[in-house]
Amino acid sequence: KYSASLVERLKTSCKAWGNLQIDKKQALSASLTLPDDLFVFSVQWLVGRGGDTSLAITMHGKDDERTGAYVVSANQEQLEAAVELTMTYRSNVEKAVVAANSSEDPDALQSVFESIDIVAGWDEVRKATEWVLEPIISAWRSFLGKGGSKEKKIVLLVDEALASLPIEALEFLNDAESISRDFSLHMLVRRLAQASDIPAAQMTALVDLRKEDLPQADDETKIPGQFALLQQKFGSGWNVLMGTPESIPGDAECQRAMIAAKALLYYGHGRFLSYVSSSAVASVDMSGCRLAVLACNTNNEESQRMQAMLDGRKTTEKKALEDPYRTAALLSMRGVESIVLPTFTVGSARANSEFLTSVLSGGTIASSVWKADAPKPPRKEEDSDENEPEEKEVEEPEEGEKPEGEEDAGDEAEAVEPPPPPPPPPPSGPYRTYVVYGHPLVKIS
């Protein structure tokens, strides 16, 4: 029994290493197999033998017009300062969101995202990213050619040293049709060779595994209520594994669900690999899973308390595995073709639900995420007044004339109440929250 299990785990490990193995002939012809409508850029941080650092950008394409490279000296201290600023900003936003979600003030979360600290802090992060990449931006613009990024599908092969920076927030990339990431040209080409549509109905869902979002009666704002609405629209046949007050699914149950998944949805608080251990993911074959959407990074008091307790038991190295870059890398190693996951704090379960509704409604995954995740403009004070219906002056009817709109049915006519206005969009940050790793052209049908 145990030897058979060990052999199976060795087979899946060998398969994972095979995903990374680069065939010499394939490497030489990789650029020739790229689709014409993809613009692929490799952005790398290079460290020389003497410790000298350089920044390199390479454009990959089928012909000379779509190929080029530029290397320039870079400053290690600038990079370290920008990464530190980004991580501090993420932590500050998370703390502010947890405090707002614990408040009884219904506008507390909106106030957090509109506060000077969050808005100005994001502007500093964005400028720090531009500061680090400034040496290659001119070359990057020239590679994009006439029209810049407008309506282009862009893939970034980002070095791990740069992965935590919000490169997608660079201003000259705003008009792209989509921007996604991958780890190498080899992995991107391998994924592109396995394209097929993904039916939204074929989803396996792991939902609120520790049951940290117990809803009140008729409360649709929390994860169970929001997930029920998603199921009504997309998932009548979904395979669902959800935590209950009496039972918390263990790694073995999650592994069985992941092995069988054609598409995986994680919908819960915190970081995915904090709820499903990295060792559990590393020992299963997920090559049948085309897409993994991790709708997480929300927090409440209970999840924050549990997360702090779990983090205290982990080594620095193990906790580092839970960052977005390494989470996407691990899932890619296990065979998942496309991964969608957050890199910044999400305000609420409803924000994740609206994002999922947009993404699962159809279209290519990278374009759908890019559009659904676009930062919302700041709310203006007069916006609330615009939603109020204008009062119309009603003219008094002349004698013997019926009032306008009155029907001959008399007492039988009933006034039809206008439908209630749609709820305002959930509060969201001034940043793009989600990143797509992997196959950018996979379609959800």
C-alpha cells in the first residue's frame, strides 16, 4: 500500500520536473510558435559575478520586427526600497481593511479606500515601481511601436526579484486589452500548445474551509451567501467542498478535490496556501486542471486571528511559499494551465463575488480579468445625489379631464412600483488586485 503511494508521488514529481525541462530544439523555435496577437516581454533583473546589477527587457516574436533586447545598469538599492515600500503598503491596507470590516459603520470600508493614506500610498508605490524600471521604459515603449499598448494582448515574463512590484500599473500600459504573466518563454509556449475552452459549469470549489464567515440570518454579504448567488448563476453542477461548524476539510479531502478538478475555485479568506498546505498541493497531479481562480485575500477578525496564529508556527521560508509568485509557480508545476490570484487585499466577499461573476461570464481569461479588475474612479460627493430620482411637477388637470396616466379601469388599476435601484458597487482599492499567470487566451464558456 505505502510503496504504491510512494511510486505515485514520484511519478507526479517527475511530471512536474518535466514541465520545467527545456528541450533544445523547442527552445530554439519557441518564438516562432507564438500567436501573432500576443506581445511577449521578458523583464529580468540580472546580477553579475562581481555583484553588478542590470535590468533587461526582451521582446519575443516570430520575426525581426517583433524581436529585440535592451540591457542597462540598474540600482539594487532602488529595487530593495521599492519592494519594501510595496510590502509595507500591502500590510497597511490589510490592517485598515480588517479594522473597517469590524466596524459597525457601513461606510467604513469605503472611507478606508478613499483615505489619503491609501490613495497617496498607492501613488508612491506606483511611482517607486516606475523609478526602478525607468532605465528600460524608453526601450519598452519603442518595442510596443505605434499606438503603444492600445488594444494589445501583453504577456510579461517577470523575474522573481521584480515579481512583487505592480508592473501592470505603469501608465503607458493602461490601454492594453490584457496583461498577464508567466515564468518563462518555454512554459508559455507549452501552455499555448494545450489550449481549449473551459466550461464555467465544470468547476470544483473549495469554500470558506475553516468556516470563518458564519452568516447571520438572510445575510448575503458574507462568503456563504455570496457563493450561493454564484452557484445559482453558474454552478448548479459544481463539486463543492465547504467548511461547516462541525467539520473542517483536511488536506486529504482537498487533495481529492484538486486531483479531480477540471477548473478550481478557491473562495475564502486569507492566502490559499495558508488554508491548503503547500505540501498537499506539491504531492498531487493537477494536469487535468485548466484553470485555478483563487478568490481570496479578504479578512475579518476571526480569519486575521487564525492567520496570525498559523503564521507564528511557520518558518520564514515556509511562509514565503504563500506569496502570489510562488503560489502560481507551485500550481504551474503541478500542471495547472492558468492561475488567477490576488496580489493585494480585497475589501469584501462581495467584491470577490462581483469579480467572479464578470470573469465567469465568458471570454478569454486574461482580457476578462483585466476588464473586471480595472480600478474604480473615486466616489464623488454628488454621486449619491445623482441616483435620486428627479421630482416631476404634476400639472393640475382641467375640469372634466382625467389626470395624466390614469386609466379607465378605475379602482381596479394598481400603481406599479418602479424596481429598486441596483446596489452601489462594493468598495475597492485604487489598485488592480488580481494577476493572471499562465495561458492568457484560455476561454471560459
